[in-house]
Amino acid sequence: MGTVTRVILKLSAATTIGFSGWCLGRYSEQQRHLNAEIRDSGTNIISNVNIKKMPGLPVFGTVSAAVPIQVDTNMGSKLSTTSTRVAEIMKFGFPGLDHVRSYEDFVLSYDRRNRVAHWVFEHLNKDKLQPNNEISRSKCEFKPDPSIHPFFRSENSDYKGSGYDRGHLAAAGNHKCAQSHVDQTFFLTNMAPQVGVGFNRDSWNRLEKHVRHLTKVYKDVYVCTGPLYLPKVEANGKKYVRYEVIGTNHVAVPTHFYKIVVGETHDSKLEMEAFVMPNVPIDDNAPLTNFQVPPESIERAAGLLFFDKIARDKLNKINGKIIK
């Protein structure tokens, strides 16, 4: 055996050992955090929660790694289906990997400090939005997410008497394929404090309907929604980031909310729309185009990169304007 061949074999073996060690380390770290959360939460988290029904936590090596999660077949087909759905939703990349939670029909990243999601991702198409008389929002209840450590959860009591709605990030109307899909949009991890009249129940609702309408234009629609905490110039001429917190858990009230949408045409062209709305009452006659912004302005403000698997020069349109 030649010297070169022996060197190649040694390098291959070293690479394999190193990668295996990395995987084992990641697994051990996950187990350590999981055990700590269970231990810190006491025995009630085991006795009162059906672990099999808790949202999963996909772990990926890079922000862009939208690949199916490898699941032990003994864990059942439901988990395998969920992991495939996650890969479908996150086809164009993850904005970030901070406390990611996967549900049956949407994926979010949870901000444990602010008790509001960093971002929520959905994938829509015409078939998934077909009316279904067996699916009813009236059957749903707002509820804390049992997959979040009790120290970092928001509770219904935080919203009571606050003057704010529990505003959906992944809209309930986007998830009509199964009752469980709608139910999961009512986890408080998917909520943020929103002004009710003039915003959540009006202009924000118009924006959600606009996104659903896009499924009649595109074969697939990918939408990312989240909060922003933007600075404001005050009397002394300096900029400050100020936002209210509500309840005993100090749930943050975002100053603004964003939606970034990518539509894929039947001939595989990609078009993007990006919106930012202030969390205040908005004139219902104001056209949605008033709230369109360059997508990079949201990325800078949120500290996230959206749809990072799509080069901007590959987009056919942004906010209705053809990219030259």
C-alpha cells in the first residue's frame, strides 16, 4: 500500500471519528438540558403532561439545514410525518435556531426572555386552505405550551386585564387541514400582545387574509411572522428602545410586527413581499402597500436572515417590483 493511500485512509478515519464525536456531544448536551428542565420543573411535568403529544424540538447543524429529522421508526409514523412537514415548511432556510419548536403544521423559534416568539414559519397552498366543516376555532382554547420550561412561559393570566389581545402569529385560519393543527395555533408560544381594535381584529387580520389570497396566485406560499422592538427618538434627541411588559411573567409587548412572504409560481419563479405594521390602531382604509418595506430592513431590525437559501438576485419580484 502506497504512502499516499495510507495518508488518505488515516485522514478519512480521523474525520469519521471527529464527526461521530460531534454528534455524540450534541446528543449529550440535549439530554443534559432536557433532564435539567424535567428536574427543575418537579414531578408534575411528568405526571400531568402527555410527553408524546408535546411539540418536537428539531436540532439542525446550520441555519440553512432544512432536512428531514432522522427519527427512530419505533417512535411511530406521527413523528416521522411531522419531521417531513418541518422540512417542507423550512424549505428555504431557518432564520435562526434559538429554541426552535416544531408543531404539526408550523415551526417557531421562542424568545424565553420576552415570552414571545422570535419568528413563526408557515407553508400554505390552496389545498390546505379548503373549507372543512369539521374544523372549528370555537373548539380551541388558549393554553400555555408544556414544551417550554415554566420559568419562561407566558400564561393566560398575563394577558388578563392588560388591554391587549392574545394575537396569533401563525394565523388559526391558515391551518384547516386538521383540528389538531388549529388547536396548536392557540399555544401561547404562538401569541403576542397585540392592540385589539384597529390592529389585531382589523388591519392585521386584513394582512392575514391577503396572505391566504396569495395561494390563488402561487402554487406555494411561505410566510414568516414575528415581533419587532424598534427604537424611537425621544425629547432629548436620543434613540431608545422602549416597550411595555404585561403580567407577572413580564411578557413583552412588541412595538411592531412583520410578515415576509415568498410565493412560488407554477413555473418555479419566486416573488417576495415584506410588511411591517406598528402595534397601534391603524386606519382600516390604509392600503397594505403602505406597510411594505425592503426585506433587509426587517432582517437588520430583527437580527435574523430570512429565506437565506434564496439569493436575492433569484427573486423575480420584491414588493411587486421586478428585480432587474
